[in-house]
Amino acid sequence: MSPHAKSRHLESRHLKSRHLKSRNLSKSVLRTRAAVLAAGVGASLALGAGGAFAADAAQGSGVLSVAPASDLSKSVQAQADALQKAIDAEKAAAQKAAAEKAAKEAAAKKKAAEQAAAKKAAEKKAAAEAAAKARQAAEARQKAAEAAKKAAEAKAASWVTPVASYQIGASFGLAGNLWAHNHSGQDFVVPSGTSVRAVHGGVVVKAGGNGAGDGPAYGNAIVIKHADNTYSQYAHLSLVKVSVGQTVATGQEIGLSGNTGNTTGPHLHFEIRTTPNYGSAVEPLAFLRSHGVKV
């Protein structure tokens, strides 16, 4: 082979070698770029902080360009931060919802407890008020009963029978030939000389013989005026111990029983009148009973 031919042969081989290298380099760049794009975050981690490469073919030049690893790392970190923020936000929202639910449940329980306590307190108060009213009513009834008893006792004490011990004789309104008209009073059968007492306090308005002005049928008699403008008369006495104008007390002795006047035996003739004079008498036993006297 001539030197010229040899030179051309060497040049041809050199050109083929360069062409093969160029094709291999282009293929390598394409494979690298595909790997980086496919791997994403994994490419950054695989390349490390020291030098991650992004392969790119310069337009038609086939030149390999290298992207700084810090840019890719920042992008990945930004994505990770955004993801973490989303996770944190979701977690915070869940916690907030749970807290709000718990707060509502606690508030509902508290309200229910307060309502139950208020109801119980109201029931307790109502029961206490009812008990207090019942107690007050019972006390009022007891006081009323005691007052009525005292009033009855006072009433009974303020009015008494004209003699302490007796037998009931001829009654009021009885007809008979012993009286010009029906019997005007109530007879208490007692022995002569029995103590006769004022049935109630008052002032003596009549006293003496001849029925103290009402006629000889009454014998010795006494008439007492009382504060309620009623009058009591005591007749057939053996002895008169008071005088006109004298004030007497309930139960005070005013004379002694006897058998004077129109009688069939010793007894006390007793009348209750609306005036001091004969003819105004009312039923005496009913009157005494109405004033608390047991007779």
C-alpha cells in the first residue's frame, strides 16, 4: 500500500471511530435523561448531595450538561415540605374536630347534669315548701284548737250554774195551775240554805222581798244586769246578801236558797231575761249552754 493510500485508510478509520463515539455518547445522554426523569426523587437521593446530574443533550451538539444537585434537592425538599404541611394540616383538622366534638359532648353532659341538679333542687324545694305548709297548717290547727279550748274554758269560767250541786226541777215554759202563765224560768231543786251564786259578773239592779218588785210569787229575789245587756234572776231565797248597785263577780255568793213565795218545796227559781222585769225571760238552760256551761 502506497503512503497516500495508507494515510487515507487511517483517516477513514479515525472518522469511523469518532462517529461511533458520538453515537454512543448520544445514546448515553438519552439513557441518563430518561433515568433521571423516571426516578425523580430517587435520582436525587442516588446522586447524593455531592453531585446529581441532569442529562440533557444540547440542541444538536450531543454535549452532556450537568445540573447542580442543590437545585434538585431543593425541589424535592419543597415537595416533601408541602406534603408534610398537608399531613400536618389534616392531622390538625382532625384534632380540632375531635376537640370540638369532645367539647360539645362535655357541654351537653354538663347541661344535662345542671338540668338534673336543678330539677332535683326544685323537687327538694317543693317538698320542703309542702312540708313547711303542712307543718304550718298543723301548727295553725293546733293553735286554733288550743285557742278554742282556752276560749271555751274562759267562757265556761265566766259563766257558771247558779248552784254547785242540784237536781233539775220544773223546766221553762211548763204549764200548770201554779203559775198565772207558763213557767218563766228553770227550777234547781236544792235544800234551803244552799249557797246561791251569780252566774256571771255584773251589777245588782233589784234585791229584796216581794220578788224585788216582780210580785210576791217570787218571794225574796235578786236581779243582776250583765255586760251583754242580759239579766239573771234568782228567786224564793231565804236570805239576800247583796244590795242594789253592788257589783258582783262570777261565782260570788249572793244569797241562800229557800222556800219563800209561791212554792211547793225548797228550790231556786232561776231566769235569764232581756230586761230586768218579769215577762222578758228566755230559755235559761240553752242560754247557759251557749256560754259554755255544762248543765
